Amino acid sequence: MTIKLRSHDLLKAVVEAREISLADLEPLIDSKFGDYRDYYSLAMLCTDGYIKCDWSSNGEPVTDELSLASIFYASATGQQSVNSFIASSAIDPERSKFFTAPKGELYFAEARAKRSDRIYAMAIGIVVGVCTAILAVQLGLK
């Protein structure tokens, strides 16, 4: 059984595009709750340093998930007030950008390296097993 993680899809989309708007990420966001809670996975990717965003509050970068999720939801829906966030004007989701970060790039580089290491280890195991079987047959061992 494979579990599909939306945050992985979001991170992959940002890393592949290098720069992407919230409007482009909208189809990847799971609308399970229909409110700001749907944007927590995107907010966590930002606060954990996997991706960067250009949102700020009073000139300071927003660092907590609740505030970011509220801002993202307000931007996506056009609402002026969500939780403690109050927009001074409508935020255009097309102009709201996300950027790739080194931590996000390294995540996928490490995943590729692990995958290739597993493939090499399986290939070596198969080759050793086949060689051992051939050698045992040639020497007449049972």
C-alpha cells in the first residue's frame, strides 16, 4: 500500500520549477478541511526550510505555520481576514511566489543516491548469488 504525501508533491513541484506561484500549487493542495488547515503542509515546508516564500508580516519573515497557513489561505481565496492575519489589500495568488531552497534540493539528491545505492546492492547480490550457484554446480557441490 502506497501512501501519497501531498507535501512531497508540493516540494517536488517547487524544486522542479525552481520558482512557482501559489496559483500553480493550488491543484496539489488537498482540500480536506476547506479552510486554512489545508495549507499547513505548504506552511511547514516553508518554516522547515525546504522551500522559501516571499511573504512577510510588517517587514519580517513569517516563521510560524499557523500564520503562514492563514496567509496562504487568504491569498488563495481572496479573504481579507483569516485567524490573526488581516490583509491590507487582496493578495494575488499568481504573484505570490515560492522558491526552491538548498534543503529541498538536497532532499531529492539524497533520495536519488539512496535509490541508486539500493539498486547497486541488489545487482551485486544477484551477481554474487548467480556466480556462487554456477561455481557450486561446476565443482559438484550440493
